[in-house]
Amino acid sequence: LGASFNNSSFINTKFIGVNFQSCTFTGALFQTCLFDRGQISVCTLENALFRDCDFEGIDYRNLNMDYIELDTPHMNDAVLPLDQIPFMFGALQYLMTTKDAVSISEGNKGRMTPTRFFEKVVPLLCTHFEKSKQFFPLANIYYAIGDNKKANKAIKDGLITCMAIRDFRMLKYFCKLIAYSGVYQPSALHNLYNNYICRLYPQNSANLDIPNYAHHILEIKSLLFGTAKRASIRVAMKTDILLSDNHKLGKLFESIFSLGKLQGIFQSNNIEAVLQQNSPLIITVRVSGDEAQLYSLLQAYLTLGGICLEDQIQLPVVSQYHQSLPVHTNYRHELFSLSQAHRQELLDCSVHVTILEYYVDNFRMFSSSNDSYYYFNGNAIAHENVLQ
């Protein structure tokens, strides 16, 4: 009663007959959790993520679930609130495809099937949201049913409205919907951020919008340029490059981006490299795009860091995918040869690269789970401590 669980993480947790009242779960993560009976009432769940969770015998018809995300839920004898579904991420898509025993609320006690909801209720909701100019739920519905043209128009109208009244919170949720829709090219996302959203920064230092802008802008950027349901890798590299070694730093960046783009083949991949001001420098490379390409690119970066193929196949992700992906792919052979050549060029310039860690997310081609894979090179840290 009255507890705050904001930004908390619940992993493999079982809530059996637990009642929450007047609690806040803003930004909370629930992963592989079980909700068995129990109630959640008068609670704030905004921006909470429910990933791979089970819901048994629950009735949430009176629960405010605005802007929560349902990622691969599993429901049995569950009731979702009719008026909240268009404001949730993932709920419409789940209801369109699931065979679970899930219903949608109808009045105070009634229930309806997902089929009836889409056939009878969704058209009425679209009419209502169009008349009331509620562009977020309207776009959410249109994306779910595959009408991208109408969804894009609702998105455009919603963005214009948010920018006009400087509603950064709502702007964030529109950006999340844009990113999750998968219908926008990376260039369109960059254009939206650089030419429109960035220009909303308050110019007057006394402007009261500054805290609100600062609170949401990092999440907006992350949503637009982060994983956004796309496969992604993040690789941290330790170097022996000092901040003043401009030539060596340039050679390393040339290698990183040459591998990431591979002479135009990987143009759909978003790639960025971040310098950590350390001595020597640590570079974190982040790439999102096609899963099969990123798997091969991860191997290329591991090769750049001096990890041979025999050792790579013992590492997370590589071991899972080594036997699954086709070997005879031209770009994979080209990428491997290129990574070896770049490593030798770096060594010739007295540049040594060590892989500190890597993180892989949303790799689903050969896995139905949402697992994220993480590798940490403890030997590199141990070796560094010995040298010190």
C-alpha cells in the first residue's frame, strides 16, 4: 500500500495473490515474472515493461495501463481494459495473433473475445480518436492493423501537436511508437531528431522547459537511435592509444567504420563509436541493423581485438549461432578477410586492441526468447591490474 517501485527490476519473480494499491511502478521492469490472481489498483505503471511474463486469473479492467509495454506476454483467464489497449505498446499486436485465454473488458463485469474487439470495437475507436484528435492511440491502432498510411498521418499530426505545446513527455511516446513501427528508415529518424526535436531546446536559460526537456531528451534519442526492436551489438575495446595519438586513433576509427559499412553492403546498419576519456582510450562501438550481418560483424570486431576463430566459437552468441547461420555467404568471407587485414595494419602502427566486453540484444532469428547476451573479458582487467 502506497509503496514506490519506480525504476525497479523484478526478474523471475512470482506475485501469487499479491495486492498492490496506490503504488507507483513508473519505468519498472518485469522480466519472466508470474502474476497469479491478486489485484493492482489505483497504481501508476507508466513506461513499465512486462517482458515474457505470465498472467494467470487476473482482471485488470479498472487498471490504468497507459504507455506500458507488453513484450511476448502469456495469459490465461486474463482480462485487459478495453479503453487502455490502444495506449499500450505491444497489446494490439499480441491480441491479434495470440491463442491465449485472454479477454477484453466489456462494462463492469462482461468480457469479449479479441476477435470481436477488432471487428466491432476497433472501428468505433478509430472514429472516436479521429474526432477527438487523440493521435497516439489512433496511430497505434493503424500500425497494428497494417494501415501504415493512416498511421503515418496520425503520427505527423501528433508530432506537430506535441512540438507546438512543447509536450516532451508525449513526444517521447510518439518517438517510441515511430521506432517500434519499423516503417521508418534511419535517415528519417535522424532528420526528425536533428531538424525538429533538437530545435525545441529552450534558448533562454531561465526557461522553465529546460528540466522537462532534459528529463526526456536522452530517452527520446535512445528510442530513435537505440535498438528499437532491431538487433544490436555493443562492443567495448581497450586500446593503448593516448588522447594525443591522433594518427593511431584515426586508423582505428577507419577500421571500425570500414568493417561496419563493408563497402556499402551494410548501409542499413546504424553505427556509432563513443570515446571514453581515459588513458589509454576506451572505445565503445554500437551497431544496430540486420541480425545475420551483425553476427558476422561481431566476429569481425572480435578478430580485430585479437580473438581467433577457435576461441570465438566458445563465446556467448557466437557459440549459439556458429552452426545455425549459413557459412557460404560472400560478405562473411569478405568481412573476415578485411578484419584480419585491418588488425595487421593496426599492429604495424603499434596499435593494440583488446575486447573488454560485448552486449547483444534482440537477436531472435534462431531464438524465440528475448535473452540478451553479455560477455566480459575478465582476463583483460586482470592483466591490466598485474601491469599496474
